[in-house]
Amino acid sequence: MIRNKDMALGTVYDSCNYGRFTIIEYFSATNVKVEFIDTGFVSSVEAGDIRKGNVKDRSDAAIGSIYNTNSCGKIIIKSGPENSLYDIEFIDTGYKRRAKLSDIKLGRVKDKLKPVVFGVGFIGGDKHKAKNGKTNTKKYNAWSGMLERCYCPKTQARQPTYKGVTVCDDWHDYQVFSEWYEENYIEGCHLDKDIKIDGNKIYSPSTCLFVTPKENVIKATAKSYNMTSPQGKKVIIYNMTKFCREKNLTQSAMSQVHIGNSLSHKGWTRA
């Protein structure tokens, strides 16, 4: 007869590091047989260790076995172990990495291709780190700040000029952005998408550059012209001379449209 009611057959416990297990046989307080739910590993342990969660799953993970992670979907074991590490692949994204069996069983493995930064950004790999110790790196702050301006509703409510602005697909990957950042960053400068192309609405390698805070202020306070193209697209023009030269327009005629003395010039109208 079992004296310990909490050791009844079928009772399920959580281990500290290896997932859940169930009691399948009880012989005595020092000899209780348990089976791990995820792997089927069977072990004989003491009742005291069961109550404390000090029960270890010493099984190897079979190739092809599928495990759940805590926040990144399912993974599949591809090969291993080698030096106590298994090759795994995330089913949703195809991201591959190596991991310890204990982390696999506890679901503590992270998918670096999963968008976790404002719904679109992902870390992408290990070469470029997001932190130095506990502090974010400059390039991570530049990357996450860019994504925040484009994809955070609260930020856009405070800064409505960023509504409709996007980040190119390649720069959703922090590793790709970091490569461009390291090649182009100028100490003390800010990431800018407007100076290179008037009215630009996308952050990308071909549209962005680093500018000094003074240049940023000049741009922000510069006179702008809100116009509508012949195709009906609204365009903000900061440098009318340059814009007219590139578009083969007459600057004086465009200025007359802007101040309301003329309805249109070559299909361009005041917005």
C-alpha cells in the first residue's frame, strides 16, 4: 500500500531543468520509477527528489525528434550529439543552430530569424551582437530606433511624419543592417533617410546616410513644398532648385503653383 498519496501512479511533476515527468511505479520512498513525458526516459529516484524537482532526464534526443520551445515554435533534431551539442532546425523559419539537450528539453532555444523587434525585426545570427554586457550597442540602438519610428503606433502618434515610412526587407535583419552600419557610420552622426532623396519614405542602403546633428536640424527646419505629382502622389520638396533641375521643370512656374498664383505646371499641383 502506498503511504505517500502524492506518489500515486500517474501523478505528474515538473523537474527543475528537464521538463515534466510522471510516476509509473512506486516501490518505496527511496525507489520510485518515473517516466519523462517528452522523451520517454525512465529512471528510478527517491520521493524527496521528486518533490524538489531534482530529477534528471539522461536520455539522448533521437534524430528527427520534435520539441516545443517556450516562445519560438517547434524545433527538430537534425544530428548530434557532438561535444554535448545537437544540431537543430526551427520548423517555422528554417533557422539552424546548435544547442544543449537541457536547453532543448526546457524550450530555452531562441530562433534568431523570428521577428521580435516591433513585429518585423530579427537578430539574424551571432556575428553582430546587440549588447555589450548589459548595454545595447550603438548600431542596435540605431536599428531598433529606425524600426520603432516605422512600425510602432505609439511612436507614430507622437511623430505622425513617420506614418507610411518603411524599412527595406534586407534591413529587417539586424546582421545585414550592422554590416552597412560598420561600413558607413561616422562618429557623432545620425541615420538619415531624407537628405539624400527629397520626400523619401523608405530606409535602405541606397537612400540613407549618416549626417551631423546640425545637418539634421537644417533639414528639419528647411522650407518645404507640398506638391502633388501628375500621377496623384503627394511629394514633399525641400530643395526646389535641385528638384526642378532633375525633373525638367521650371522653378518659377512651380513656385507660382505653390503660392497659389497658378493651378498647375506640367501636371504638378499644390497639395
